[in-house]
Amino acid sequence: MTERNKQARFSRREFMKHAAVSFAAAMAVPRLGRAETVGGIAPFSFDITPPLGTPWYPSYKPLEAIEHPLFAKGVILEDAGGRSVLCALDLCELRNSAYDRACAMLAEAAGTTPDRVAVHTVHQHTAPMIDPEAFMLADSIPSPPPHPDLAVMEQILQKLAESVSGAAARLQPWNRLGLGQSRVERVASNRRIRGEDGKVTTRYSSCRDPKLVEAPKGLIDPFLKTVTFARDDTPIARLHYYATHPQSFYGDLRCTYDFPGMAREWLERQEGVPQIYFTGCGGNIAAGKYNDGTPEARDGLYRRLRAAMADAAANTKYEPASGITWRKTNVRFEPLQAGELAPDRLEAVLKDPSQSNNARLDAAMSRVFQDRVDRPFLFTAMETGNLVLMHLPGEMAVEFQLYAQTILPNRFVAVAAYGDCAPSYVNPAVFFEEGGYEPSASLVVPESEQRVLAAVRELAGLPPEANGNGTA
């Protein structure tokens, strides 16, 4: 193993020590009396469930049942610097113009600009994946695979924008920022399991292989982080951040917000306070060590996650509200175009009706991404008081989230990934040497790691590394 690769590995003991120290520093704020109002806030929530019969990811057969509705949930925040929108959608993914369209419409509805809108999908695999360019490419060939109706999705988005516009007219003052965190027990586990032969095996979201189940949980971020916006002693909205793939099962024709949505909605009923859930850098994290795909396993995941949410909410410490600083930077990703991702091979899969619907649409998404090389991806961050929220595109590996926390050891850092998901997986470069699922599902070159690390430093308000390199 090269020295660089050794550096790329986190020591769990070192990270846990760092996490405890940084959280204590971030929480070293006394409880306060009445604080000065610095701006307004408006939570919003809207049902974005597609109709029955919608071609459903990943089989793209017609949706048969709605176990739970899907929601768009978020907040509009305003201070002297303007308005911002933070929004989490119960969708698998938004890609390319679908993501741009969502940001533009919510910006117009809220009275701000698209670069001040952070839209993220929770990434349940029991919800739609939307990529208009890929769908249009698929529709251009004979016998195209089915996919969600873009006109229906546009109607849903229009109605969501109307809901956000209504919320923007009902801003209420907030004067306190609350920060809390709780260790989540027996939910997240690393998907990358190294065997005795040194090869990486994948422990997926649902796992029944005894050897993989018994393997260590591996590198994760064990903490759920909760951010509360409040007026004096009254919470107005809570935002939760946790890094794991959010599905207990997938592949059937049910619509559900799965165990993170179940926990989120339970706490909202208990407190009467809007609850919003963001998935962090969970590209290589899932519940497989603790989930065999049974209803009993899902119930356990739900109960343990909701316990952490409730604990983080109950142990929130407050500080006076302060102004918001919004940072942004653009990153261009270079696409992989060799092997299975060679353009001619992708086009062959897309045009082959014997391939599964998912394989054909996945090929279309990969091909579309290769053609947007000159259009960058927006990374943003919101800083207020001791809080730094980072908003990243794609399926980021947890190493990037831990890096963000490490370079800001005295701040409360929460990260949301799954913005524009067009790049698919974004990994540390060492993953490509080690193998496993994540590099096989990535659309970007290994050198993308350094671009992400540099962007994270910029979002943190820090100068570039002297040698131009970071270490995830």
C-alpha cells in the first residue's frame, strides 16, 4: 500500500476522539435568555407522491401500492443577506435538468436565486429516479424502456413551487439556533468488506450472508446531527443529518419513505414541530449489517433511528441567532469513458431490448453525463454561528463528510449529499485500486477526489492545501 493510500484511511479511534472534542467545543454555549431576531423562517411540506401506475425504480414496472406518501420538506431562511432554501425530497435521485429545474422553481417561489437553493434527495430506492436528458435519449430509440412521465413530474414540481410561494408569505421570526447530536446504534455499516485475500466484497443494504453480517461495521459517521431553528424557547423546525443508504428493502412495487421517513414523521407527530431529514455522504454506507430485508429488521432500524432523533432534539443546546454566510463553488468532473463506460458499449446496452429496463436507462444516464463535461456542479455551504452546513452533489463516500468535520474541528459541521446525482458515485481514489461496487458504479475519474477535497476546503472558508492535495 502506498504512503498516500495509508494516509487516505481514517483511524476510527482518532475520528471518535476528534468528534467528541469538536462536539464539546461546538456545544460550549450557555443557555440564553431572550435573543435578538436576525431573520425569518418558513417551513414547508408538500406531498410529491406520483400516481399509481408510474414506472417504478428499479424495475420500471407500474407502481402498485403506496405504503407511505413521499414528501418535499424544507425551510426558507431569511436574514439581511437575503433568502435561502434548504429542501429534502423523498425521491431516489434528481439528475441534470431535473435538478436545475427544481432549484430554479423553488428559488422563484421563495424570492431568491437558484444558487441559494440546496435541493437534496433522501435517496430511498422506493421512489422515482428522474433524469430528463436520459429519458429523452431513451425515447429516441425503437422500443424504448418505460420511465416516469416528465409531464407528471413537472406538474408535481409546479404544485410544490406554489406551496413554497405560500410559505414565503408566512415568514416568522427566529432568534435562536439549536445544535444537537446523538450516536445512532446499529443502523449504519460500511459496505466495503475486505476479505482475507485482500479483495473488497460489498455488504449491500439488505444482507443475509453470515460472514458479511458478522464482519465489523467499518468506517462510518456514527452521529446523527440535528439543527433547530427556534423563537425563544419554541422550536420552529428541526433538520436532521445522517449518513447511510436509507433503504431497508427495494425492488418491489411499493412507494414508501422507508425507515428514515418513518422516524422523521414519528418525531413530527410527537413534537408538533416540522422535521426535515437529509442523507449525508452515504455512498459507501448502508444498513446491511443490521438488515436482512424483513419487516422486523426495518422496524428495528426505524426505532433506533427515531431514538437518536429524539435524543438529539432533547439534548439540543442553543446559541443566539446570527447572520448567514452563504458560500459556493463550482466543480467540473471528468467522466470515465473506458470499459463498460465506453460510449459505444453504453449505446449498445441502451438499444438492446433484451437488457433490463434499469440497465438500459442506467446506460442512458451514463451516456448523458459524458456529454455534460463542460457544465460544472454547484457545491454550497451555509454558515451561521457555530454551524456549517455543506451541500454536495452525487453519491459521496463518507470519507468526504469526515474530512469536512476534521478540517473544522471546533465547528458543528453537517453534510447533505445527493444534490444533482448525475455523477453517481464519487469516491476516494484508493477505491479504484481496491475494487468493490462503488468504483464500478462511479461515472467520474479517480482524480475527482482532489477536486472535491479542494471544494470542501473552499466551502469551509479555508485556504487551499499548500501542496494542492487533501486527504479523504
